[in-house]
Amino acid sequence: MKPRLGMTARTGDKCPKSGVWKVVGTLESITMSVSRGNKMPQHANRSATWKLIIMF
């Protein structure tokens, strides 16, 4: 699958595209820069779904 804005990844998945990722489903605007190949992080010690909002 070709990386695109709006794609999602879950905690523990390998990051498919370097960029800024935002937690889905929270009222807070939590963002984090993640590099391609790194594991997607947890949020507040819980699994999370992350959405790509800026690609590098």
C-alpha cells in the first residue's frame, strides 16, 4: 500500500512513512513525529490508532 495522508497505523506496527502522526479518537490533539520503520508508540500507556497528518 502506498503511503498517503490520512493513513492509519496501530501501536506496535512498523511506521510505514516518516511524518507527524496524530492519535485518533481523543479530544486532545496529541501528535508525534515517527520515523519510517520504528514501532508506533503507545499513548497514555495504552494502545492507540495513529493517523498520518504530515509526511516527511
